[in-house]
Amino acid sequence: MSDVENTESVDLDVLPKDGDRILEELAAGNMVITRSNNDFLYIVEFDGQFHMFSHTPGSHDGGQRQFPKDEKYTATVRKLADISDSVYVAVFDKNMNLYGVMYTAEEAILSMFPGDDRDNDGMVDFGLPERG
């Protein structure tokens, strides 16, 4: 992933379901997003801790927890690759509002992968618009 230069943008990408890759992205200061069914878990790493935020689209509620970056919780974060339906990474300017980044990422994921057709959610076609 390239560094985000625009402080008003979030670069979003699909990650392979690989626990080591999740840890690499977190160590680089990026946000990792996991999705299982219609539940999202946003993970960032700073101040020696994993910060996790959960949200179900359409809900006004969400959750937040922090865990020390120790052997136990590092293994837990790595395991998220195996138990999640899909994994994404969001690269953003660290001066951005974290909740705004989560909202933007969730809206983008839902627009590209709405979740109502699991077989097609893995395929995204990017094509040129047809000319009249």
C-alpha cells in the first residue's frame, strides 16, 4: 500500500486471510477491518495496545476494547484471519478522526461487497463505461 498523502482520503484494500499480514499492517499503523456476516471489527495498534471497535451496520451502538500487545492477544489478532469472512486494510492520515475513518471504510465495503450474495462478494469488476 502507498502512503496516503491527502488528509481527507482513506485507501481501502482487500487483504488475504493471513494472520501475519494482519500483524504487519497493524505494525505499519494501518487499520485492519474484519467482517463476519454483517458484523465489523476495526483494529488499530498504538501505545503498545490493540484497540478494537465493533459495529453492526444500521445499529446506533458499537463496542470498544483495548488489549495489551502481548503474546496472548497477538495470537488472538492473528487468529482473526481464520475466523473472519473477509479482511480489509485501511490506510489513512493519522491526523484524521478515527471514527470518520471507520465510517468511511464501512460505507465503502458495504457499497462494494453488500453481503447479500456471498458468491459474488468476492468478485469486483472494474471496467470502462461503454461509449454511446
